[in-house]
Amino acid sequence: MSGITIPVISLEDLIVMICAAGRHQDIADVVALLNGSFPVNNDYIIKKLEMMNISLPEEITRIIVQSPPSGMNLK
């Protein structure tokens, strides 16, 4: 499949989109993604949520902040 570009969303942007939906199951999905084995850029997630004026329950915000940072500088 040479020459085909397939756009994909970053894990951080996926988490932001899920948080924006705000449903109970979505929040559980965010927790599962954050507890997974992939590192996330938690600063990026927090900044995007603040820019979009999305408030989360304190326990979810705490999980995002406590997730080990990836060290990647996205966007």
C-alpha cells in the first residue's frame, strides 16, 4: 500500500474528544486509556481541555495530571 496516507488521531486528541462528549462510559474509557501502557502528553491534554472550557470531575483531572508524561512535545 505504498503512497497511501491514512490520517489518524493522536492518543491525546482522542482523550480530549472523549472528555468533550462527557458521558459516563466515555469517562471510564478515558481512565482506561490513561492507565494503559502508552505514554501520554498530559500537559497537552490539560491545555486543550482548558482551551475548550471543558471541566472534568476532579478524580479524572487528577488521573490525567498523575499520568506519567511521555516527554513528547506534541503540537
